[in-house]
Amino acid sequence: MKILVTGGAGFIGSNFIRYWLKKYPNDEILNLDKLTYAGHIESTSDFAENPNYKFIKGDICDSGTVDSVVEGVETVVHFAAETHVDRSIVGPGPFVVTNVIGTHILLESALRHGVKRFHHISTDEVFGSLELDSGKKFSEKTIYDPRSAYAASKASSDHFVRAYFQTYGLPITITNCSNNFGPFQDPEKFIPRMITDLIEGRDVKIYGDGKNVRDWLYVEDHIKAIEAVLTKGQPGQTYLVGGMTNDISNLEVAKMVLKIFDKDESSIKFVKDRLGHDRRYAVDWSKIEKELGWKPEHDFDSWLEKTVSWYRKNEWWWKPLKKESEKLYAKMGQ
Ligand code: NAD
Ligand code: TDX
């Protein structure tokens, strides 16, 4: 099978390609990535020479490039996106362009070339924010209520993907997942920012009161969920994907990371809150469990520790990125 992965130099995309090339050695993977500030060719270096893998530097908004790459492809796995909520607050424009227009250009090309499966990677943030302690969870039936430019652009892309199924019969699937963590995540995101700050001897930064809750999903669990959908999922269907944490606040996550470093709460610095900061996310992943037999297998405690070890061993990867991300935070006062 020939697969086009978009955004394969990013965090989840590069982990997906590594996993897939190993597990399906007869498949061919094309990786189309613009290498924005979030795309790191170094994340692909261990599989770059695999004869079944090819990297194409290009923009999903460039229909000529997209058309030439989609030709002959059976499956598209679409990760490419602007993904950082804080950046969408500072400058929402690129989120509309890549996430909405770029996804539309890919859909058009997939339709023209008779792609057999278009899998769209989306987020639980399209559903908005849950009350703390409400016990509620997002499910496939939850009404969309995006509250940041990032979430609004992802919600819009989800609607376009579904419209191409309903109107033109393009065989699409969608996964909306929670917050991923694991190796090769850019140090501008919460967990790797804390780990790399601690390695460099700085305090960890917590927005607002730190009571915000995220559902944490180990990246390999997410990839196995995508695998389940690609191999067993029904065209037109959406599946929610979540992890093994249960209402754990950012402050609690920070304390767990600090414990791994033998540090205490005196290494926490509370900073300005994010504008429109979503309070709580929680994901009901019972549909994908019931229908496709997937469930998360990596618990948070031990895989957080393994993630810390990865960052300790791979300073070559994140050191050059850290300066750039901290420039953004300095500008935002965070
Ligand atoms: P990332 O920011 O690490 O990587 C995004 C990749 O897309 C980068 O390699 C970048 O260069 C590429 N890209 C951006 N604009 C492009 C364009 N116009 N053309 C081609 N390539 C472009 O993102 P990630 O964390 O790996 O997320 C992957 C997908 O998963 C995204 O669609 C995101 O919305 C979704 N998602 C991520 C998380 C998470 O916790 N990281 C959670 C839910 C959903
Ligand atoms: O330094 C920080 N301190 C802090 O308290 C940072 C960077 C973040 N935070 C908070 C904000 C959030 O409540 O931690 C939480 C997680 O923040 P991010 O890592 O920026 O993730 P989030 O905004 O939840 O969005 C992520 O998960 C869903 C991804 O970036 C999205 O692409 C994905 O769709």
C-alpha cells in the first residue's frame, strides 16, 4: 500500500511513520511536510534512508504539489496542521490557511485521484471546555463548541472532511484525540517545556491557577488507534481517542514531573493565564473500544518517566528548538 502522510516531520506524524515502517515493511510512505517552525527533519533521521520512505518538502496549500504527490496514493493520513494554541492566540491567520484551506486542497486532490481512505487527525478541543468536577466527558455525539482559533480551524476542517463523505462519497475517517505526550514533542508544549526547563535548571511555568485539566494520551497509543481505524474503521465514521488519566490537573502533572527530578513545588512559577483557557477536557473512548477493540495501554506515570529519560538522552534534538520557543513565551509574558 502507498500511504501519503502529511506533517510527518512533526511530533505525532514522525512517530506514526517510525511505527508504520517497522510494522508494515511492504508499505511505501510519502511524507509531505512544509517544515514550518514545528517541523523537524531531525525527527525523521532514523528512517530517512529506508527505501520505502520518501520525504517531499512542500505545502498542503499548494494544489500543484499536492496533486503530484497524491497521484497513485491509496491512503492519506493527514496530520499537517498549525497546532499550538498559544501561537493561534498571537496570530490566528496561518491556522485558517493551513488547517482549513490546506485540508480542503487535500480533500479535492484525494477525490480527483480516487484515494481509498482519507484519514483526518483532529482534536478533542473542537468540543470546547467542560466544567471542573462535572464528571462529563466528550463523546462522538458532543456538539462542537471551539473556543480558540486553533480549535475553530480544526472544527472547520472536520466539517469539510465530513462534507466530502456526505456529498461526494470520499471514504473518510476522523479521530479526535486528547493531549499526546512522548518523544519528539516540541519543547513549546506543556510537558516537554517543563522537562527541558528542569534539565536547564529553570522553574516550570504554570498558567493561571494550574487547575486546568487535560486528558493525557501516550503517542504510541494514539498511533495504534489510527492503525485500528485505518484497518478496521468504517468510512464516514468519527472515533474519539483518549488516554488513561482521570481528571489530572496541570499542577498535578507538574508535581509528578518535579518528583522525577527530585524537586519540590518551590520550582513552580505561576505565570499569566492563557486567554480563553479551556478549563477541562475528558474523553469517552468507549466507541473505538467497542467497535474496533482499541484501548490505551501506556499508563501516565511510567511513560511520563520514560518521556523524561528520552529528553535527558536527546538534548541534540531539543536544544536548538528550545531557544525559539522561549522567545515566544518571553513575548507573551509566560
Ligand atoms: P506538530 O505541530 O508537532 O507538527 C505539525 C507538522 O505539520 C509539522 O511538521 C509542520 O511542519 C507540518 N505543517 C504545518 N503546516 C504545514 C503545511 N501548510 N503544509 C505541510 N506541512 C505543514 O503537530 P502534532 O502535535 O504532531 O499534531 C499532529 C496532528 O494531530 C495535528 O493535526 C493536530 O491538530 C492533531 N492533534 C495533536 C494533539 C497533540 O497533543 N499534539 C492532540 C490532538 C490532535
Ligand atoms: O508552559 C505552559 N504552562 C501551562 O500551564 C504551557 C506550554 C501550557 N500550560 C497549560 C495550558 C494547557 O492547559 O498546559 C496545558 C497543555 O498545554 P499545551 O501543551 O499547549 O496543550 P493544549 O493547549 O491543551 O493543546 C494540545 O492538545 C490538543 C495540543 O497543542 C493541540 O495541538 C491538541 O489539539
